[in-house]
Amino acid sequence: MATETKREEGVRRVYKDRNLQVLWGVTLMAVLGTSSITPAFPSIVRALGISSGQVGLLITFFTMPGIVLTPLLGVLSDRFGRKKILVPALILFGLAGGACAFARSFELLLALRFFQGMGAAALGTLNVTVIGDIYEGRERSSALGYNSSVLSIGTASYPAIGGLLATFAWYYPFALPFAAIPIAIVVLFSLRNPEPRNDDRLRDYFGSVWENLRDREVFGLIGASLLTFIILFGPQISYLPILMNARFDAPSYIIGAVLSGASLTTALTSTQLGRLTGRFSEKSLLRAAFVLYAIALTAVAFTPSLPLLLLPAAVFGVAQGINLPNVFSLLNSHAPTENRGAFMAANGMSLRAGQTIGPLFMASAAGALGLTGAYLTAAGLAVFAFVTVLALVR
């Protein structure tokens, strides 16, 4: 009982920490670039005269820069400091993303999304890296759990906000990234984080990073991240709105509500991560998450009505709430402070690759097999991810 009380006090202290609260602002921006605009996809298709396959490029062009830039920015954050990378990234994200609201051609929209993606490349990795710098042990797990909950609150609210804004005009959701500019100012003046001290020669630095990344379990975790984000950004974020519109003629605000419901389930699940890891190992929970993904995606393939779609969406949300915090916690435990930025950036590169591949994967599968076949293929990918984790993460 005394141990439980002590643990709860630790959780409350982490929850109240000003640094973590500042980082939540970064986390909310990290997920803004995709989840706020996908409910507007059907409207964008009609307004700009493009195909449902082409509209997925708004995700691909946004995530593509991160494949190259994320590892580079991770290295730079180890050498020069986290805030020197994080603040300019937020400003670029805000300016380029907000400018999308004024674009009226698909080509200009793609160009601005590319620049916004350059700013976004650092956000989703450095927020987790800084949490790893500040906290250790159970505090780190608690902080990552709360951060995942905030992330999920963002992904829960943004589709609803974006869907509502899109009912007025398709380009209104693109104005939301302007919020990153005041957050950049708060990070600059309010974040108190230990900056890494890395005076190693580059050869020694990269040698140390490579030595840690060669670990079989680390390789398995990075592979799990890649497959997770293919599943998240393909069948869930990019193609669930298309399926709901094509199969059930769902309007933008209903699409946003369903996506929000899934993310809200993720947020609620993440808040219980401390209790779950107290009863089950992080690795067991990770394996269970991929089983739940497979069940949810299979159910979506055969769901006969829009209301029933809420059930697999909720199951998907539970899987996501279990998965992400555990992957980040396990990776942070392998990463030494002096090269944590590069280490987590390697995982961030796999996330960006997954975000980029996901819509293309679903477009290809849907073109060849139809939407039902595409979702069954995605369920098979979740089963493959389960086998990968089972074999490599022990």
C-alpha cells in the first residue's frame, strides 16, 4: 500500500512538472499536420478536381522530408542542443503549414506541405528525446504515458475540429498550424531541459550510435515503429475517411467524430499505462497491440453500417494506446543520453517512412483489391508485425 501511494505521488509530480507541460505543446503540434486535415479529404477531392489516390499525396509530401531530415536533426540536437533545433522547427512548421490555408492549387498545396513537413521532422522525435533527457525509470514511463495521452487527445480533437472547419471551406483546417509559433516562443523561454554534452569526435560519436542500434531488440522495436505507422497512416488516418464516404456517404463532421472516438480511446488507454505495465511486461503489451490492430482492421473490412464502425475504431484506439508509449519507453531505456537524439531520430526516420508508405500502400492495395481487400491486407500486415515483435523483442 505504501509502495502504491509512493508511485501515485510520483505520477502526480511528473504530471505537474512545467517542463512536461511545455513539451505537451510540441506534442500537440507533432500530430496536427495530418489528423486535422484528413476529414477534409473528400471536400478537397471535389474542390480541386483530383482523385482519391492523389489526395493521399498531402500526407506523403508532408512526411517525406522527415525520412531524410529526422536523423540529421537528431544528430544536430546531440551536438548543438535540443532547443536550437526545436524552436526553428516549430516556426517553420507554423508558417508553412498556415500558408496552406491560402493555397488554391493542388501543386502549391503540395509544395507548402513539403516545407511544413521539414519543420515537422524534428517535432515528434525531439519531444520524446527531451522527455528521456529529463526523466528516468518510472518517472520516464509515467511522463511518456501522459505524453501519449496528450498526443491522443490531439488526434482525438483535431479530426473533429478539422471536420467542422471543413464544412465551411476545405482550406480552413490548414490555418491551425499557426498555433506552433506561440508554442515556439514558450519553448524558447520556459523549457528547462538538460542539454547533452557531446564533445566526442564524429567518428566516435557515430560509432557509439551504431553500436547501440545494432542490438537485435532495438532493430525489432524500430521495425515495429515502421509497421505501426504504416498501419496508422494508411488504413486508419488516410483511408478510413475515404471508406466512410464511399461506403456510407458520411459527411466530414461524422468522419471527424469517428476518428476522434478512436483517438479518445487511445488517450484513455494511455492514462492506464502505469497500471498495465504493473501487471504485464511492456513487451507482452506490445505483442497484444498488434493482435488488436489485426482484429480491428479485419472488422472494418466487413462492417455493414456506420454506427458499427465505432467498435473496431475503439479497438484500434486501444491498440494504439498500448503500443506507442511502450515502444518509446523501451527505446529510451536502450539510449545513452549523449547520443539519444540520434538514437531516437533513427526511430523517427522509421516513423516518417511509415507515414509516407502508409497512404501509398493503401492506394496500391485498394486499386488492386478494392477497399475491403485493402483492409484485409492491412490486417495481414499487423499479423506480420506481431510475428516480428515476437521474434526480435524478447
